[in-house]
Amino acid sequence: MLAAWIGAALVGLSLGLLGSGGSILTVPVLVFLAGRDERTAVSESLAIVAAISAVSALVQARRGRVDRRWATYLIGPGLPGAWLGARLHESVSPRVSALSFALLVAVAGIELLRRSGRASAPVAEVRVGWALLAGLGVGVLTGFLGVGGGFLIVPVLMLFARLPLERASGTSLVVISANALAGLASHVLVGTADAPALDLGLVALFAALGIGGSLVGLALAPRLPARTLQRAFALVLFAVATAVALPLRA
């Protein structure tokens, strides 16, 4: 169980450093290190991620690193998207869900490597419509796979809202927290999860460890180059995708 605790702290560390990424590790940590079944792990992941990102978002808001207007643009369509994603999760097999998760993690790793190799290019205008569509897509992923979607939210905010990395990361945490809560509520309402079935003690422990890790990440982020962090996390994502996909061959 020690490995699971370390994994929970790393989830928070990644959210604190990048405003993204950590939530995509929560389900594998719960399944492979804590022994939870996949469907329950998705719901528990949403509760854990919501708690960690909410605390981190409050810290970032106090530092002036949250853009409330753009958080609203992404949360608005993200909430119904999370409900839709939960419905989709209920209708597919655990094998399909796991394969989808592995593919998503691999794509996220590729995107992180691609973005780490070059600076973000400014855009001529703020494209709100595309941001709203991206918010809907992130919400669907949150409900379906139990991930916060920060690895998509951060580049969306940098591209469409022209926010710098530190402000995009802070805003991303607000969106992740809202989407995760909506996804969890959706899973309960559609019958994928119910409060008694969730291990609330495990959720609380993982959330506490993750919050500690996120506070460390928030303190370290200004001192470390973002490009190096992105490349290192991309390697972690590739390892996770491989670990999830290999058992599916059996």
C-alpha cells in the first residue's frame, strides 16, 4: 500500500506543478496499487481529483493565477459533458474503457512532448466558440474515464485565451475540480457508483496525500523549467499507457 500512497502524492505533485496530468494517473494508481476494481476506481478518482484540484485552485486564486471568465467558458459546457460521459461509461465494457484510457494517456504524452519542443504561438483573436467546444469534450472525458482533462485544458487556454502557462495552470485547476464533481454526481445518478460502495476512507487518505503533494508542486513550479517538467511527465504517461494496455492482450 506504500506504493499507492506515493502514487497519490505524485498525483497531487503533478497537479501542483503543471495544473494537469495528475488526474490521469489516479485510476491506474487505484487499480494497480490499491486493488480497486476499474468501475469503482473511476468514481473514487473523481472524488480524489476534485478535492486536490479544489485546494490547489484556491491557492492559485489567491496568487491571482485564475482567469474566472475563461473558467466559466469551460465549466459551462463541461458539466453536461461530464453527465454524458458517465452515461457512456455505463454502456461499455471495462475492457473498452481501459483501452480508451490507455489510448488517451498515450495521446496526452505525445501532445506534451510536442508542446515541450516549441513555444506557444499567439493567435490573432480569442476564439470563444472553440473553447466552449473543448470544454464540452473535456467534460465527456471526465465522466467517461475519471480524468480531470487538465492536459487538454491547459493548451486550450494557452491557445484560445492566450493565457501564460502559470495562469492557464491555475485556471485549469478550477475547471478540473468542477468537472470532477459533476462527473462523480453523474456516476452516482446513473448507477455506476453509490456512496456506500466507495471506500470513503481510502478516498480521504488519497486526497490528503494528493493535497500535500500539490502544495509541494505549487511551491516548486516557479523554480523549475516548464519544458523539462512536460517532457518528464510525458515519459510517465507512456509508462502508464503501457501498463494499462499490456494486460488487455491476454
